[in-house]
Amino acid sequence: MTQQILDRAAGYERRFNALFEQYFATVIAGLNAPSFSRFTPECIQLLRELSLRGGKRMRVVLLHEAARLVTADPVAGLDAAALSIELLQTHGLVHDDLIDDSSTRRGGPSTYYAYRERFPRHPQTALGLTVLAGDLALALSLRVLLEAKVPVGVRQAMVAVQTRAATDTFMGQIIDLERDFTTAPEEGILHCVADYKSARYSILAPLQLGLLAAGEQPALFDQELRDYARLVGICGQMRDDYLDLYGDAATLGKPIGTDLRDGRHSYTVQALLAAADPAERRTVEAVLGDPSCTPDALATVRAIGERRGVPDTMQAEMHRYAQQAVAVAASWRPRWRDEAVTFFEQVPWWIVGRTS
């Protein structure tokens, strides 16, 4: 991305992080929790810790740049929308880590493992509180929009966007689990999972919310917004899957090889199985779904992929979908502001080049 865009993104990130800090400083009072409850403030504190360990706040950046497609003037409602987006993300992370039995997230303990440590002799309590923490983050993400100081019609439209995004994400989680019970899922299934599980809440919803806040009607451009989000989402999921095998654990803030150990038919796993010869395929299949997969076994699988050109193949596919997303964004130029269109043209390239 250009330095000008990077500076704008850094500004959004700094401002939002301060806003998020302020939000969590006041949220417990707004909940009107019973005075005797210790678990409620502990739950809020765990959500706060996870939320504030966020990365570059790309969803927030997308939201603000979507509004800039329409106007460079300040836009009411963006703060509430940004909080909603990131609270929905927090909900997803809490439940993802529970589903995947992940011990770390964003360089710290997952909410699930924090509760397991807090209640080592009561595993069902730890499980239940983790589910409820994620549910609370979802409820807060909608509540913050219902309290947004914007016209009623805009507020209702924003809540509708986030409700649809959450619903689609839940379906994405379901078909993500279902995918791993499908023998050799075809590319279309992988794309569908990426669209529902990630693209619709991470790309499409911020676009729609930013346009709504700026006074635009995103429904008029629904298909092209969905096309862009889907293509960028595929790029992002491919990159995530690639980094899960070929990334650096310290940079990612979580262990690598998770997809293999969990038996997940990710883009990388499918590429490995397709490229391997029969003996190599047996080696990969022996590791796939083995939670005790050793670092040496993981290195063997990585070497098979490198020998068969899997990293290069995946990079080429990521670039192909990125180019398609850029073409969709470029088509917005006659309608919307040039500098914001340029940002959306550069997003796919940023995604395929990221290391965390």
C-alpha cells in the first residue's frame, strides 16, 4: 500500500484502540450486572484482554475507507460501527478457539484456556463460561449499534447488516466443520466456506456499514460488493491456510500446523494431497488429524509441499484471485471517490503479502 494509505490506516488503528479502551472501561456499568457477581466482570476483562490484543484493525480500516468512497467529511456512526465490527470479531475468536481447542490467540491465552486455568477442576464451567463470553460479545456488538447516535433508519439498516453478517458467519462455521467430513472437498466448497465464514463479516459488512453511515445505499450495488468481498475473502483464507504451514509461529502469535493436526481440509492441505505422489500422499494422510503430530513430522510435510511446488502454486492462486478483486474495485472509479477506490484496489495485494 502507498505511504499515504498506510498513514491513514495507522491513524484509524490508533484512534480505534483508544475508543475500544474507553468502551471497555464503561461497559460493565452499562450492563447493570448484579453487585454480587464476580464472574461477570471477569468475563468482561477476558473479552477486553482478547479484544485489545488486536492486530492492524483491518476491518475498521475498511469501514472508514468505505465511508470515504462517498465523502472525506467526518461521518457520524462510524465509531459505533467499528465497535460492533470488532466485538463481533471477538465473539468469533472466542468460539473459534473453543471449537479448535486452541490454547493461544494473538500472542496470549485464548479465552477458553484462560477459563480452564481459572477452573482446573471444573471443565464444564470453563466450557460454559467460554460459550457465554462469546455470546456476550455478540450481544454487545448489536447493542452498540442500537445505541448509535444516527437516524433511526440508518441504525436499523446497520443492525440488519450485522445480524446478517453474524448469521452467515455461524453458517460458515457449520459448513467449515462439515467440510472436514467431506472426502476431498472440491474447490467450490472451500470457496463457499471462505465466503460465509470470513468474507461476509470481515469484508462485506464493513463495506456496507461504511456506505450506510456515509448516506449511500449499498443495496443498489449489492452484487459487486459481494463479488469483491468474496474474492478478497478467498485470498485471505488462502493466505491464512498457507501461513498455517509455511508461516512463522512467533510472527503469527499461535502455533503452526494446526490445520494438519486437526484434520482440516484447508486450501493448503488439499493442494498438498493433489500434488503428492502416492507415497507422499500416505505420509500427509498419516499426519492429517493426528493431534500428536511432532515438529519433525510437520517438517516432513512442509518439505513434501516444497518439493512439489505447493507454496508457488498457492501464491499464484492468491494472486489470481487478488487480480480479480482489483478489477471489481476498479469498476467503482466512475461512481465513487478516486483515492478510496485506490485503497480497495490495494487491499487484495496487502492481504496476499501479509505474514501474520
